[in-house]
Amino acid sequence: MTCRSRRRRRSRTGRRAAAAVVLLLAVAGCTQHPAMGTIEYRTPAKREVTIQSPDEDGCHRLPGGAHHVTNHTVDDIRLYANEDCVLTKAGKDQAGQTGGESFYLGTQMSVAYTPGQTPWLSYSVVGGGG
């Protein structure tokens, strides 16, 4: 009889531990994760700027604007011609970019300035890749 009761206690303890692990994993999945790596850009004034592991959520400003952007993160990013990550009207600014709304920049890719183009002023991270 004593053996059974110990076995039941161990079984309950094991279940509680498993439930705690599942709960911790669920909570961890709800936290913000950075897009591991760097985003490097050059301002119109030729200043080099590096952003280390940006958050995956929200809109991020590019202080000073960006003429050349290199994405060394594990996630793709989208560049915008305004500070609020809002699509502009097709054809407005962003000369040389189809539609003129935004520019999709894949991971480990870069995009250079096109003459007549206004600088990109913000970006957002597209999906979690790492």
C-alpha cells in the first residue's frame, strides 16, 4: 500500500512539473523577440548607422532617413517613405520603386539609393524567422 501512494505522489509531481514547463513555454512564446542581427543604413548626410537586433513588432523610425539599407537580420523588412510605416499613394516619391508605396527587403539583402528618391524614414520587420 505504501508503494502505491508513493507512486501516485511521483506521478502527480511529474504531471505538475510537465504542466509548469508547458505554461512557461506558452508565456515565452508571447514575449517580443528581436530580429537577430543588424540593419545598417546610410543617411543622406553620408552617416553610417547600425541598428542591433530590432524588435519584430511595430514601426521603427530611421533617424536622419536612409538612402542605402543593408538587412543582416534573420527576418525580412519593409521600408517606408514616411515615419509611420504607412503606405504612400502609388507613384508618390520613391522614384524607381514600383507603386512607390514601400520596399520589401529580404534577409541578407541590400538596396541602394535611386536618384530622385526620397529617403526611407521607417521600417517594420516582416514575420519572425529566428
